[in-house]
Amino acid sequence: MKVIKAVNLGVLFLLELAVLVAAGYWGFSGDTAAPVTWLLGIGAPAVLIVLWALFGSPKSRHKTRGAVRVGFELLWFGAGVAASALAGATGWAVALGAVCVVSKALAVVWHQ
């Protein structure tokens, strides 16, 4: 069981990275002028990184707990799903959402 729990923690980490990739993909996939595309492609993941560092990281000074944590993670992972869908990668958006739901549910059950 220890191995399965460790794998789930790894999946959660990969999901966090997938949200950043989805945000960048959304930014770079737009039909806008090159400077705006670069701003969105780099800026969207940068904003998410700052939010995670402030509120999501286990070592953050403003660590969220309880219902606030649930809301933060819904917004965080929801942003990745929405970014994928808006970029036209609907299949990836559905897959990201499904893996998030399963992995986060297991994390709650296992107190991770």
C-alpha cells in the first residue's frame, strides 16, 4: 500500500505540472499578435506558479486548509482543465479533469 500511496503523490505532482503546461499551451495557442501570445504563454503559468507558491505549497507561509484548500485546488486544477479546453484540447481537458478527481479523492481518503 505504501507504494500505491507514493505513486499517487507522484501523480499529484505531475498534475500540478500539467496545469502549468496547459496554461502555457493555452497562451501560446491563441490567434493574437506575437507579443500578446508570448505574454499569455509565459504569463499564465507564471501567475499560477505565484499562486501555488503563496497558497498551495506545503511550505507556504499562507498555507490553506479545509474548505479554503478545497476551493483553491478546485480553482487551480479547474484552470488547467479550462485552459486545455479553451486551447482546443478537449480530450486532454477531460483526461486531466478525470485524473484530478480520482487522484485527489484517493489523497483525501489516504490523508495525503
